[in-house]
Amino acid sequence: MGSRGCGDNGAMDEGERGRGAAGEHPLTGGNATAGVVRVGDTVRRPAGFWTPAVHALLGHLHAVGFHAAPRPLGFDAQGREVLSFAPGTVVWPDRFHLVRPRHRVVRLGRLVRDLHDALAEFRPPPGACWQELMPADGAEIVVRNDLAPWNLVASEDGAWALIDWDTAAWGTRLWDLAYAAHGFVPLSADAHWQEPEAEAGARLRVLADAYGLDEEGRRRLVPLLSLRCRAMGDFLARRAQAGVEPWLGLWRSGHGAIWRADADYAEQREPQWLAALLD
């Protein structure tokens, strides 16, 4: 399988603001990665030990026909990774209405299934090293690990692209799908984002149906809806306790409390989620 993981850092979304060096347009808005710029139709990002493995993965996706991801274009003279630019706007938070209709949840479920089926065919190169932020619930395939609306770019022509692949690593389909359900249903304790329980359950069912999840998978998914959120909260707590940035800043700004509240919300409603998925 190659190396399971070799460190931790983060990801960024791509909302364009300002202008940097000649021909470089800074892309801001992410929580963890600085120095991301657009140059023409490309994005330049700081590279890490995980970047060669991620580029191999992205190249595989395009080779097998999955194009809702950046195309890897190597490295520039400054040692930054070069990726194709995904035109559009990150849907979280200001354009979440683009994924709120149920037919968009159907599209999302199919997109995640297509992604996972493509990833299942991926064979990492020898010595591949991944940035594994937290242990997953298994090592079935290399998964995205951050399927969320803050990493989905929607363009004016209707195209979607999943960006910021730095945290791709070994995991399971259900671990990845649980994270997607949290962000896109959404399963949130925040009253501003929280759907009525019946609607949240219905949207969760639509997502699972579109993905093609069988009964066993639905039963196994339900507890992961809270466990995946709790893993995020625990990760931030550990990094904050160690004084590691940017995680310390995120913890202090309340991100850890948000993830733990969402974990409690999902766990307390497990009977409702299971009924929605099976009835």
C-alpha cells in the first residue's frame, strides 16, 4: 500500500483576491495553507512531502476519466506544485444554495461514487507518502479525506471541481462519505445551517441512494456520521495542546467546539438517521 502517512498540514479553498508578484494573483480563504497563487490558467501551491503521491493520484483520476479535480502539471522554478486552475467559486458558505436542492444532492452522491470507483483502481507509486492528519477507520483505498463544500468549486457553466487534495490518504469509502454527508446534508448543530430533522434525514437518504449504498453500508455509515466529526475535534485538540499552528488558531477560534457539537448532534439522532436510510 505504500506509506500510510508522514506528517500533517492542511488545505485551502480558492477565492481570488488581490494581486501578488507580476502575473500572480493570490488565492485566499483557506484555513491552513498560505502562499497559494493563480498564474494564468494554473495554480501554484507550496509543495510538501505528500505532493508527489497526490500528483500521481490526480494524474490517475484524469487518466481513468474523472475530471472533477485539478490536473497535476508538475513543479515550477520555485519548487511549488503546479495544478490546473478550476474556474468558479467555492460554494461554502455564500453559495451553498447551489448544492441545497435535492437534485444537487443526487449529483453529489453520484460524484462521490464515481470518485471512489476511480480511486479504487489507483495503485500508489513505490514509496508514496501521504499526509495523514488522523487515523481513518481502515485502509480500504486512498480517499479524499476532505469532501466538503469548502472544497467544492462551482463554475458559471455548471461544472464542479473538488480542490485541495493535500490530505488525501488511506481510508475507507464510508469514512469519506460520512464526511461528505456532514458538510453537504448538512448535519450541523448550528441553527443557521441545521435542516429540520425530517429534511436532514431525507437528504441523507437521497445522498445514500445516489451513491448506491447497500443496506450493510447504510447501517455502518450511521455511527460514522458522529465518529468522523469527533475525530476532527480530537485532532484539533491534540494539535492545539501541542501548540501547532494553524491548528492552535483554529482551536482558539472555536473550530474544535463546532466539530464536537456536530458530533453530539449526529450521535443523538442516530435512530432517526438509520430509519431515514432504511425505511
